[in-house]
Amino acid sequence: MKEISPAHLRLGQELRRIRRVSGVSTRQVRKLYTTQDYFSSGHISLVENGRTVPSPELIDAYADLAEDATRLRALYAQMLAASASAARQRRGGPAPAATAAPQSLDEAGSREEIKQHYVVERHEAEYWFQPTGAIEFVDFAITLRAVSEDVRLYYTGHQYAADHHPGVLAISSISGASLEATEESVTGATRWFFALDRALRPSDAEPHIVRYRLTVHSVVRSAPYLRYYAQVGNLSMSLHTQFREPAVPDRIWWFGTSVIESEHPDPANEFPAVASHSYSRTFDQLVPGWCYGFGWTW
């Protein structure tokens, strides 16, 4: 019997890793919502080998065993997306136009029709500041995993929080995709649509990485924060900042919480001052809906 999808296989591998690290055998995975009851060893083997769909109760049982279940929850979300895509295919052969991944911008009625066909596994951003404190440019590396067949488009949007005027932001592709179209509002909010270098599929052994540069044409000093909201399927996010004198932070800290609390630094999260004025952090314990990033004072 073949695995249901690569997403099921990746999830099964994580389940097996969690069980082995916790020292539990396939006969000792306890059901959380009943008394003295265990999942069958055969069922555990099928799930861990990617050959059957785990129930939410089984995922909860493994999450209870894990020291940190964030990666498990993200992989489970990816598996559910893959299952939904496969179900659409089975109901009528090829997926109907409303749910199939658009092959061109002419077929994409909205940004959501593009975004629903992939997940961003990893998000990396390197911010480079001018001596004035304005952002000079940002280099992004976005790691994509398809949840539908033949994914060919990627969407992103940006706005410079300190300067809401048209023409402030420009974008250029570095690798993995080519820029297809741009949209900009009167307040400088931008939408960017990319055509991927290749069609992505859930069966791909490796995810696809899109790299692009966002250039800021403004002399206005940056707002004293960088904020990103985690979404379902995200595994990690990395931020790097390079400040240049004389506009360097008096204090700088990281956060992973609500937006309000992001402006009230936890002393334990404060970065020590360094002569290079360079600060980096990777967030691996992402919770969908939480806000992650850096805050500072000038």
C-alpha cells in the first residue's frame, strides 16, 4: 500500500520521532479522553508510515507526548490541506475550476485563490537600514510547499509603515520566480504577483524557495518594529536586522505574542548591545495568529 501523500508521510515521520523520543512503544500511545485505553499498535504503524489519516484525537495524544508540538500541528495542517485537495480530485476527476490552482493571473479572481494552494513553511527576512534609520532594502527567502497540483503563482503584499505614499516600495525577483504584476493603493500598500519558475506539486520531495528584494525609496525613519503574523502551516520564521550609525537602537528586543504586548518588552527578550548593530533570531515555535518580530527604541 502506498502512502496517501507526501504530506501524510512527513507527518508520520514526525509522529514516529515524537514517540521514540518519549520512549513510548506503538502499544503505549494512550487515548487522552478515555480511561486506561490505548490506540492499537497496528493503527499507530499505519499512521506513522503515512498510510492512513490520523484523527484529531491521535494528534492530541502525540502532542501530549511532545516537548513542543508546534511543528506537529503545522505538519498536521499541511496534511489536512493535502487531503482536502485529494478529495476534490476524487469527487469528479480533475478539480473544478473554482478550486484548481490558477495557471495564470487571468484565472485568479483574487489573492486568496492563489494563496490557498500552498503553505509558506519558512519565512526569512534580512532588513538593511540607512544611516538615517529608514529601511534601505529587505531580502526575503520564502519556502513554499504545494497543497494542490500544478501551483504556478505566488502572492505577497507590503507597505512601509512609516511612509504611506505611492512609489515608496519597489520589488525585484532574485530567484525562484519572476514578477508578473503589481498593484498599489493611494497609501502605498502594494500587491505583488509572481510566476514560479516551475509548477509545484504536493509530491515534490523538496519545497520551492522564492527569493526577492524589496527596496524602500524613502528618507523617513522606520517605525520601531517589525511584525509578522504566523499562519497555519508555518514552521519557522527568521529575522535579521543590520542598523547603521548614527541611527541605531537604544534598546531592541524580540517578541512572540499579541500585538499589544509586542510594545511592552520582556527584559528576558532584550538583545545585548553589539558593536556591529546586527541582530538575528529564528522563531521555531510559531502559533497561528500570534505576532512575531522585533521592537526597539531609537
